[in-house]
Amino acid sequence: MDGFAGALTPMNLLWVVVGCLLGTAVGVMPGLGSSMAVALLLPMTFALDPTAAFILFAGVYFGGLFGDSTMAILMNTPGQASAIASTFEGHKMALDGRAPQALATAAIGAFIGGIIASTIVVFFAPKLAELSSYFGPAEYFALAVFAFIATSSVVSESVPKGLAALVLGLGFSTVGIDSVTGTQRFTLGAPQLFEGISLITVTVAILALGEVFHVASRARRDKRDLKTRSAGRPWLKWAEFKEAAPAWGRGTVIGLPFGVIPVGGSEVPTFMAFDVERRLDRRRRFPKFGKGAIRGLAAPEAAGNSTTGMAMGALLALGLPVSATAAIMLAAFRQYGLQPGPLLFDRNPDLVWALLASFFIAMVVLLIINLPFAQLWSKLLLIPQPYLYAGIALFCGLGVYATSGRVFDLLLLLVIGVVGFLMRRYGYPLAPLMIGMVLGPLAETSVRDALLSSDGDYSALIDSPITWFIYGLLALVLAFTVRAAVVKRSRQDI
């Protein structure tokens, strides 16, 4: 209650609203996300007291997820990798004339996931260390392998194409200087590639610029009358709410543990939540996935925000940054002379509890901001396609250039954008590529650490109960995938 008293002061409440608005606005722009917004705001907040500054950062953090989802649904151009899973069914809902309902589904799901995660953080923050302490290099590698194979076999009708996309993503992640040996890898001698290929560049190129090229290539033969399909009610009917509610719950449960386990942020749980809903949908008499299934959007949104809420708890209670934005906020804590961890709750209780209270306020503010404006955001679809996608291409270039300041990255954006177009043209899935890019470095570092600590004994990768459980779960996933493929083939033969 003291935390709410501090967060609800007029100035702190203003910073919550400002942070939510800024985060949403930045998230709407392709390539720009909450991590970049927090980084840009960092030098501008020295005039604020620490409580106000971190309340502002938290608003930007959560608001960025809302903004990312908005453009992922409307334009198929997520601002960050955490919104990729929302594009698969959310964008189909928008093209089917249900853009306002898709945005309402995302807003409510994010609200539910964020509120539940914030509540758990408040009551169980001291217990967070126990979960993450059981994970070592072998467990992280097993988790990455699970994400690689499960995603590649699930999101594509063709397993070879899914694996090919995964290998391409892993290839992108290995470009640059090897952190262990210091040797160049796949740089072609170009010094501009020594630092590797940025995840932002790949995300924007594959998902946004590739979509621009794809739309341009089909402009004459695929003229969609979006003007007559973008109107709609900015709320959910009771039947739609009942349809989405179980997915919100499952997505929240899936996302919670990943706020403590450092696997790159909310990308993994959003894909896992999408995967669960897709598998459940296959058992229904009339499957809806691929046609704008509301559950395929509800689950990833709830998972993403529940992960973010728990990630803030992990940062405060453990000093453990599990995402890029959390890492920047950790740097901000240190600049203010504060050290996140268990002692932070004893030494700076006013800051901690006001910040935790601001999470709840930010969720309510974002729901108020996004639900009434859902129909307004959906009117972006009324913009003529040539102007709309030209604007997206412009923001793609601005976003990538703003993160690096290098012309070379713009050329790289163009080349990888062509790759994204070719993948769409020939039916290669995009999700395995992004998973490989995001989790490739984690998998490589984990397997190296495990082998170094065991003197090259490969059995160290499978010698713990957690790894047995993960690989056993992977075997079950593969078995169900093979069974589904056999059943589908047999029905086709009949």
C-alpha cells in the first residue's frame, strides 16, 4: 500500500502515462522497441529522482509490447521479436476485417498476463532465485534444442523447409568474431561484419521489408479491398471472449517461468504458447488456425506480458537481466548507485514497492489507452497500399540506421529483405529462422561451457534430471508431430 501511495502521486502517475504512451508509440514503428526507447531515455532522466525514472522505464517497457503487437497485427511488421508469434493469426484476423477485435484480444491478453505476473512478483519475488539456480549450461542447451526442433517441425507444413529456415537463422547468428577463440567466422573479410549481424536488422529485414517486397510483387494480381474490410467493433463479443479466455490462461502460465530463466526474453514463450494452441486446434472438428484463429493471438500476447512482468521481478530480486530492456535498466540502476538483488528490498523499499505498484497502474493505463483506440489504430489499413508500404520501408531504414548509425547495415537490411521475400515466395517459414537467430548464441555458449567444465565429456549435456525431462518432452512433441503427419497423409490417400 505504501508503494501505491508513492506511485499514485501526481508526478509519478504522470510518468507512468508518459512512459506508456512513449512505449506504445515507439513499439508501433518497425525496428524500434522498448529496449531502444529505454536506451534513448537513459541520459535524459538524470534530472529525475530514481523512483520517477524507473516508473517511466517500466511504462516504456510494457508499452513497447503493446505497440509491437499493434503493428504485428495490422501490418505484419512486429517492432521486436517478441511480437513475431502474434503476426501469424493476428494479421490474418486484420485482413479478414477483424482488426479491432484482434487489437482488443491482444490488449486484454497483455493486461491479464501482466497483472498476474506482477501479482506473483509482489508476493513471491524472494523465491525467484530457486527456479533459476537449477539451470546450468546443459539445461540451457537442452531448452534451445527443444525450441529449435519443435518450432521447425510445427510451424511449417514441410519439415525440410522448416529445418532449412532454422539453419539459415543459425548461420546469421554465427557471423562475426568468435568470442572464445577470437577468429573470424563467415565475415568474408569485411570488417563491418566483425561485430556480427544485429537481431534488429534481421527482424526488420525478414518480417517488415520482406513483407513490403512480397506485397509489391503481388500488387497487380492481389488487390485487396482493405477499405471495406477494416471497419468493425472495438470490443469482443461474449462468444469471442469465451474462445480467447482459455488461451489467455494457458499463455500466462507458459510465460511466467521464462521471466526468470534467461533465454533471450519473451520470444521463446510466445512461440511455445502459439504452438500449444495450434496443437489443441488440430483436435477440433473445424480447425481455425491459418484463417485468423483468435486463440493463436490471445496465447502469445498473454505469454509475452507475463514473461515481461516476471523479468522485472527477476531484475529486482536477483539482479538478473533476462532481456535487452532489463539489461539496460540494470545499467540505469548502477548509474544511480543502486544494486538490484535481495538487499534492494531492504535498502530501498520506497523505490522497489513504488515501482512494483506502477506495474499494476501501467497495465490499467495501457488497457485504457489501447482498447478505445483499437478501431482508430485499425484505420491504418485505410491508407493506400503504395503509401503505406513505402512508409513502412522508410521506417525500416530509419529504425536500423538509428540503432547502429552505419550505412552498411542499410545494405545488409536490403539483402536480408530480399531473402525474406524469397522465403515468402517459395513457402519457407519465418519463425524457425528467427528462433535460430535469437537462440543460436545461447545454444553455442551453453554447449561450450558444458564441455569445458566437463573436459569434453559429451555426457554432461544429458546428465541432469532437467535435461532428461526436456528431451523427453521433445520426443513426445516429435512423436505427436509424426503421428499428425501420418494421419493427414492417410486421410489424403483415402
